[in-house]
Amino acid sequence: MKRIVFISDLQMPFEHKRANRAVINFVHDFQPDEVINIGDINDYTSPARWSAGKRAEYGMTVHQEAAYTRRHHLDPLRDGFDGPVTLLGSNHGERPQKYLVDRAPALYSDETYREDKLLRLDDYGVKFEPVAYDFAPGWTAIHGHARGVSLARYAGGTAIGAARKLGRSVAMGHTHRAGIISESTGMGGSKTLTGVELGHLMDVRKADYLGPARIANWQLAFGVFYIDGKTVTPTIIPVQPNGSFIVEGEHYK
């Protein structure tokens, strides 16, 4: 049986530090067959469109953010896990390139500011999938930001909508919500599609754009998928506000 750990929306350097460490420790103990980071591993605040002309635009550079992520996530992850790791492209990951294209096209280079280059993924043996990743029979991983994916207000709703359009079950991030929805059609429910949203691992207290109350329909979580041939069982692992969680009877904190 194959086991895959899904990590979503760390948005470093705004990650939930304790949750990040606990998930890395879990991966070291669990030794899954693969780790898939569904995207938004970095926030890339300075090139965000709402940072333009504000103090945030002159804060941590994209190179500094990438170095922070290597130091606090990729290095620790690889210290105890040498299996396959895949990172998907995402809206936050595209920010550095889009910033140059929109505001400094004369300085734009095709790959220099692509996320896999900024993070030096080749040095870590991490595969980069810019758009989508078929990780199991009938299943596709996407970040969820692509044009044509309609956002729903309830957990799992965006993912099942994407699954309908793709005709495949979908695991995705982007919404910061954690939920699983399945729909069956055909005689005796012979065709079933499932949409999984994998939550986030961001420290909501650092999300200034949510306002002083930090009110949002977001859930701290990550995912573990069990795959045996064509049988795929997705599970959501809720993460507590203190960064702790329980998987297969083991408490990580």
C-alpha cells in the first residue's frame, strides 16, 4: 500500500511554526512513499499586487523568502526523509514572475524567478509540477487557482467542482479549507468523483489582510492518502490551534 502526505499553503514566512515542525517530525516517523506540497509554500508578500506602493513591497525580498523556506522547511524535511517530494505551482508561487512581467518587463527572465529556481528544488531532489500532477489512478492534484475553478464557500465545494470539470477526483489547496465531498452517478453509483481540500498550515494571526479579528472560514489541516491499486482513501488530519494533531493513534505536537 502506498501512502502520500499532502501539505498545503504554508505561506512561509507566515507559517504556523509549531505545526510546520510537527508535520515534518511526522513525515520523519511515518516515512511515506511521497510528500506532495500542493502549493503556496511561500507567501511572496513583496510582489503581491496589494503590496504595491506600500511598506510590504519593500520588506523581505523573494530571495530572502526562498532562503527562509529552505532553512525552515526543506532543510529540516530532508534531514529525516529522502523519499520523493513534489511541489505544485500556485498563485503565490507565480507572484515573482508576474511582478516582473507587469512592472519590470525589461528585467524579466523566463526561469530565474520561477519558484523552483528560487527554492533551488533540484538541490533537494524535489520535483516541480507547474500545473497539475496525476498522483494516483483517477486522481489529480492541483493547487486550485487556475482559471475556470470556481470558489465555493464551503469546505470541499471548490474541489468537487474542479473534479466535475476534469472528470477525475481532485486533491487541492488554495481555499485554506479542509473537507471531502464525493458525488456518484450512473447505475448503482458506478462512477464516483471525490474532491478534497487540504486546509492550510499558515499562522492566521499573521494574516493582517483578514482584519483585526482574523475572521475566516479556514481550517488548519493536512492530508494523508492511502493508495492500493485503484483504491484511494483520502483522509484529512485536523491540526489544533497549538499546532498538534493525531495520526493513526500517535499524537504529534
